[in-house]
Amino acid sequence: GAKTYQARDNQVFNYIAVLVGLGLTAKLYKENTSFMYYLYVVFPLLFWRWTLIHGKALGNIIFDNISMTLGWARSKTFYTTDDSETSKSNVFLVLSCLVAIEATCLIYYYRELSSLAFLYFAVWPLRKNLPIHLKAFWVVVCIFTAIFPLVPVDYGNSLKLVILGGILIFVSSLITLTYPKISIFVHTEKPTTQFTGESDLPIQSPRQKSFQQYLHIHRFFRIAQLFLLSLSIVLVIHTTYSLENKKGLPFVNQVLSWATLFLSLFSVFFPIPCHMIDHIVHLFTSLSTPFTLLSVSFELLFFFAFGIFLILWAILETRSSHMTFSPGQYNSSTVTLQDLRRAVFYAFFCYVAFFGTGNIASMSSFEISSTYRFTTIFNPFLMSALLIFKVIIPFIFVSCVYSALNWLLHIPSSACFLLVIGISDVMTMTFFFLVKDTGI
């Protein structure tokens, strides 16, 4: 049958890979090359073997997406009749993704252009059938986030901005704890293994009896997070005044800073029986505590604005997908143009996470005073580790939000990984063409 032919074809491809590998190995051995050259041969050989074996499936996916883009075919399986995209909009979406990828490369040279991107994001969902208060909040957050790429990197230290950022994060986290529905505006209807309330549990579920206990534990951890966040703000204020008065770093403050850092990171791994969006809010509060301790200027305000922006982005994508796809008809094995668009957004968000407040190309661009809440004794390894940790905190949150969004939309992680890798390859080729070996 079909499986027999497929196994036979796979065996033929294996034989071809072995013969080509032996031929290349003999050639390299004859030329007396180094061991690294053998590795250069092995990886492409394995890649093309895998490509030939799965070539039919890959060809079908590529053909379906090209056909859908050019309007040659309509997929009645994944799209409803009323919401199917026109060929014109599909072509426009593909061209927009290509332009966005190239524009992201240009932003590496002109950081201020990312502000224009956030203004585009402000108008992006306005035509969608979404609640008006959600659109208004989204526009305000986008405009607020667009300010930070315009701020000079060498802004200097400002304790007031750190305190303001910490207070805003504390108040927003307190609001989501007091009014849980605000964190997602309206809970989605997509099936999930996480629970949003006691009514979501099946009547026969053995966990229903202990759900209230889980809920109390979740509330306790959220309150503990708020306590750690408020403690970090107090530590920043007291330590800064102590250093300004030439009293050095108090030992109690140093111990509390390290304890707050590890306890906040430990709470991230605690399982919470709630909606995935609540997980994102939980993660945002947990990462805000160490970021507060490592902030010296407006970067905490940036993390607040960027974090709220990403949470709203996940909400908008989830709500929009429910209006685009019919329930139960989305096939997780198919990659669509909307998945490509989200991958392009993710690539841009990674850039913003790294370059939103500084230049990651040089560690000297960051204030060494960011580490003074943990140590004042010059230790290049420890200080560099803390600075690197500070730099990757926004990137960690971006990656977690993107992963959670794909989980909510039932998109396979492998497909998203390949999309991001493909986008990165296009950007890499662009940078290669921009490299100059002569002149300025």
C-alpha cells in the first residue's frame, strides 16, 4: 500500500545519503582536511535527506499557501465562507511581511524608526470587530511605548523614574489581582487545560473539590509577588540614598536584594490553575521585581509599557482568531499567513526587547550602578552576569508571550520555530549585503 511505497522511497533516500556521504568523506580524506570539514558535510547531508523524505508534505504545504495567497483556491476546511480572505488581502499581507522584515533591518541603524512601528500597531486592530474599550486602551499603550525609542540611551540615573515605574507595575498587578477579569477583559471560549473558574471544571473532575484550595494558593502567590515588588522599590530607594550619603551598601539591603531576586524567580515556576493570559500576567509581575532592582532610569517604565503592550497583543490575537476561524475547525498541522504575520511581529518585538532602552552591542552602554543593589565591590564576572540578566528579561517575557499565544491558538511550536528561523535568515542575508569591506 501507500506505507510500503513510502518506506521504499525512504530507504532509497537513505542509500543515496550514505553514498553521497561516503563519496564526500573519501574526497576530504584524500585532501587531508581537518575534522571540521567533515562536520560541514554531515549537517547539510542530514538536512537534505530529511527534506527529500518529507518533500511531498512540504510541497503540499507550500503549494496550499501559494494557492491561497494568489486566490487560486479556497480552503473550506480551515476558513469559514464569510471570513475567507480575498486574494488581494493575501498578497498585501505577504508583501507587508517582506517590507516589515526589511524595515526591521533598517531599524538596527535608525533606532527611532521603531516608534513609527508602534504607531502602526496602534491603528492595526481598529478595523477588527473588537470591544471599543480594548481598542482605546491598545492605542494609548502603543503611543506610550513609542516614546521610549526616542529617548537618548545616555539619559542618566533617575530615581524618580524608577519609583514611578515600580508604582505603575504594582498598581496594574494589584488591579488584575482584585479584578481578575480585567486581565483578559473577556475570557475566551477556546478549550484549555487551564481553568478560569470553578464552573469550568467538569462535574466528575476529582480536582473540583480542591479547586478552591488551588485558588487560595494562587492568590497567596500573587500577594507574595506584590509584596516582593514593593520590597524591591523600598530597597532601591534606601540603597540609593545610602550610596549617595557615602554610607555604602547596607548588608541587610544586600541580603534582601538577593533573596527578593531568587524568590521572585522561584514563583515563576509555580503552577497556577487559571487561564493562560493570567499566567502571562503572573510572569510579568515576577520578572518586574528583579528588573526593578536592576533599574537606574527609565528602563522600568519601558518594561511596564512594553509588558502591557505584549499582554494586550496576546489578547487581541486570541480574540481576533476566534472571529476568523470556526470553533474546532483549526488544524494545528497547517501554517497560515496569519502565523507568518505573528512570526514577523515576534521578530520585531525581539528587537525592541533588546534595543528599546539601550545598545546591546556594548556592555559599557549600561550603567554599572545597576548592580549596586547587589554588590559594590568590583567583580567583573558577577556584574556582567547581572547586566546580561537585566538585558534578557524583556526578551524572556517576549518569548513566553509568543509561546503562550501559539498555545492558545493551537499552533505547533515546531512550525513557529521554522517561521522565525526563516525570517532570521532573510534578515541575515540583508545584513550580509550591507557589509562593506572598503571605505566608511
